[in-house]
Amino acid sequence: MKTLETFVKEQYSPKSAPGYLTMIKRYLGYIGENAITASYTEVLDYIGHLRKLELHPKSLVNNLFSIKIYYRYLVATNQRNDHPCQYLYLQDQINKRIPVESLYSKKVLDELLKSHRNKRTLVQRRDEVIISLLIYQAMTVQEITAINLEDINLKEATIKAKGGYKQKSRTLALQANQILLLHDYITEDREKILKNNKRLTLDDEAALILGNTGIRICTGSINRLINTDRPKHDKLIPMKIRQSVIAHLLKSNNDLRIVQVFAGHNRAASTEEYKQTGLEELKTLIQKLHPLEKE
């Protein structure tokens, strides 16, 4: 008989499957030997237990989804005939608002641009290119790793962002200081880094940003390089950098639709989530006036 682990890994991606299995394991540990025969009420009781732990509504939804996977497995392997929670849906409101008040200030972003140093001088300009794309174009790390040489047009001062599941593809303007930086990186440093690649592929040759070994850079490498020599409590998060840039644009009274296109958001509502409410603005002002004040 097919195991639960095999069933889940066949149905879901390598990124999602481990999380679902972990949540199923927690459920089984709580319900115990009654899990196989558990009723709708018992599943609901477990969700109630999770609510008492003050889990985020999104976590509650994910836990219920994992439990549904478990019972689909039991039905598929003929260990039970019915699915006890197939039609159970939660009504918990998920707050999708971006926590604007906790994003990075312009000062933090400027310091990252100016102060980053890599001990390997060969990749210093490459790092500066990456950081500039995070801050000036608010790209995601996935978009940065996907950039090819053909996506850069230095004469027109533009760069193409391919977008993804949550972002639309778009063509963005380059800042004046990025043009020379990109030119020097592409014509000088990139070719030298590429020579470190002992198994060169067409994909590596096409990539704009290369890792230290000459292959297309991965998202994890970007996360590590922006945090070079930073203490653990001061680590920066690439997605939070993007969110901060978008929030600052809106705070500077840029048109919502223009910011939406810049960010690649599919819906204007996604961009509106970055707006500070009047209450948040008041809290921010209080913090500036009374930095030691606690909520």
C-alpha cells in the first residue's frame, strides 16, 4: 500500500509537501489512534485547539488543508469510505495588510546601497547591481535571478522583469548610476566570473547575474550576500526591501496606478495594502517624538 509520504509528495511540489506532512503529523499526534476514524466534530475540535494557540488565520487554513489531504489519502487507499471534513471551510478573516510601520526606512535602504562590501573584489560590482535592482526597481529575488543579458537595454536605460505567479512582467527604467554600473559589470567582471564555470551551459551564458562559481545565481545566494557581516538580529529580508520601496513610493504621493504597474501587481488592491492608515501614521509620529514609548 502507498505510504502517506509518497501520496503527498506525488500530489504536491517539493516545496509544499514537507510542510503539509509536518502539519498532518501534528494532527495525528493530537488526535492519536482515533485519527483514522475521526468525525467532523473531532476535526473541528482540533481546529478549535489551534485557535486557542492564537495561530494566524492563514495557518489555520493551511492546517485544515493538510488534514483534508490526510483523509483523501485514507479514502484513496481504502482505509475509510468517507471524508469527514471535505466540506469544512473556515471563515477566519485573513488580514492581508502589509505591516507598513515595520518596514525599512529610506535611511536603512540608502546605507545598504552605500556600505555593502564583499571581501572578493571581483564580485563587488555584481553585488551592487543586485542591491540596486532590489532598491531602485523593487524586484523580487526570483525576478533578479531570471534576468538574462538580452533583458538589459543600456541605450534605452531599461530592464525587463519577467514577473511570476504574483507579479506581471514589465519593463522598468534604470537609474542613471545603474547604467555605468551595469556596463562595467557586464563588460569586465561578468566575463571573469563566467570563467569559474567548469560546466558551462547555455542558461549560464544567458544569465545576467552569476554566482561565484559562474553559474546563474540562486535566490539563497542573494539573501546571503545582502547580509554579509550583518549581526543576526539585523538581517535584511529581500521581500521586505521590495515592500519598503513600494510603501515609500505611495507615501511620497505617487499615483497608485503607476506604483501598481511599477510593482507588477495584478490588482490595484494589492498595491493599496501598502498604504498607511491614519492610525498607523499617528503611531509612527508618536514613535518619532517619543522613541522610548511602548504600546
